[in-house]
Amino acid sequence: MSILVIGGTRFIGPAVVRCLAEQGAEVTLFNRGKASEEKAPKLPAGVATIAGDRRDLTPEVIAKLKAVEPEVVVDMVCVTEEDARSMVDVFAGVARRYVLVSSCDVYRAYGILIGADTGEPELEPSPLTEDSPLRRELYPYRGAEPRPEDDPRRILDDYDKIPAERLVLEHPELEGVVLRLPMVYGPGDYQRRLREYITQIDDGATEITLAETLAAWRDCRGYVEDVAHAIALAALSVSGAGRVYNVAEEGPCTQLDWVRRIAAAADWDGEIKVVPDAEMGEDGQPGFNARQHLDVDSARIRKELGYVEPTDPALALKASIAWEREQD
């Protein structure tokens, strides 16, 4: 099977490429080719590359993309509706399936979490299913004034995966599949999601303190290799057309549970202390509405596509901690 991956060189992308190649797929990457030699991931043998910018497609690049004749396109780096439209226009009538890597930030619960979505109900119930309400307000990172043209974060003014999802799922010439990802952790995590707690542990802390509301907050998480496996599964499967899938670890996990897991994987025997919010002071508050949980139900992808995480959870955290400690 010929599969074209858009992006594929950062964090989750290389793991997806490995998964696809291991399953015998013929993989081609399309990206800007701007990664420095030392930062460029090592690709499996036989993986081809096409350099180009999806936001500035030339006739020559379009011809190269169509010449691949991919059966499936996996879009790892779609940020805006126009990002999706540019690629869908190229591959309509060429590819059979378009797998869009989206995010759980499309849910209304996320809008409530960051204070961008108000009204009733004040909070959304969780765990969130694929049918839970989406954000009512689009463009969650757009301010009252546009960012300057030379601001590297300007793209966030137009960031929103909700319109991109709709475009892909409603396209008449492509089998659209959407994967809504959780907070992904593991080696290569440029957001450094373990840094806060590993820094405290490695600095010799004997106690980690959590505000009561934060300690009880539930989020959705996934290890990078497991999430990559889910994406590859959706690309290679003969079923799933027109479906949306949540991807996340099973079962409820509070922030307190998460810190306990990190502590165990790091072999730290200090105390994790939960205190009333008022005792933490302003610096100890979460910075978001922690009364709104963001845990999701991933039963659909498990039932319909047979998804099971291939990585032992304890080993996943140990590998993540080892990588984090190599960064500083």
C-alpha cells in the first residue's frame, strides 16, 4: 500500500512512519525539508521524500505529489481549514482515504477549560465521547487584535481543527478519518510535559505539592509510540471511513494519579501532598479551569479498529523520563 505522510519529521511523525514501514507500506513524506541534519529523524530504508510547502504549492510539487498515487494520505500537521483544503484539492480523485490527525481541543470542554467558551451548561460531563459537543467559539487562540505578520505565532490566529475535520469528513471523493489526539508524551516531546515534575525530583525535592482542584483534574494522555500505532492502524485499516476516533489511554487518571505514576517510574520515594487551593498562592494555581475535566472515552477505536496500546505503561514513562533527563 502506498501512503503519503504530510509532515512526519517531528515527535509523533517519525514513530508513525516507522509503524507504517514495519507493516510493509510504501511511505513517502511531504514536508518543507527544513530540519537541520542533526535534527532530522532517521527514516526507515525505502522511505521517499518530497520537499515543498503546503501553503505555497507549485505546479511542480503538485505533480510530484500526484505521481506518488497514494492510496492513503496521513495529514500530521494540519493547523487550519485552508491547510486541509489545499491537500484535499490535490488528492481528491487520486487517494482513497484521508486520515486527519486532529486534537481533543475541538471539544467544548476544552473551550471551557481555557475560558474561551462560556454559557450553559457551565461544565461539560466527561469522559468525552466522539459525539460530545464541540467548541461553540472557533479560533481559540485568536486575540482581539491580529498578531503581526512577522510574529512566528501568527498562524495561531487561524488555528482550528474543527473546520478542517468537517471538510475532510464531508468530502465526496475521499474516505475521511479523523483521529483526536490527547496530550502526547514521550521521547521527542517538544512541549516537555514531564519537565515540571522531573525537575523537582532531580533537584532533590522531598515533597511535591498539588492544589486540591488540580489534583482531582482528569485529562487524556497517550504515549507517543502508542498514539503512532493508532494513526497507522487507521491508515491501514479497511474500515473506519467517515469515522471520528478518540485516542487516549484507558481509564480515569487524575493529575494526582499522573504524578504518582511519574514518581514510581522515577523511583522517587518523596511525598505527594494535596492542599486546599487557597494555600498554594497564585503561582500554585493551574492557570486553567480545572473544574472542567478533559478525559475522553477511547472505546470506539478499540472496538472498531482493534486498537490496543503496544507499550507497557511503566516502560513508556521510564523511557519518557530518561529522554527528559537528557535534555538539560
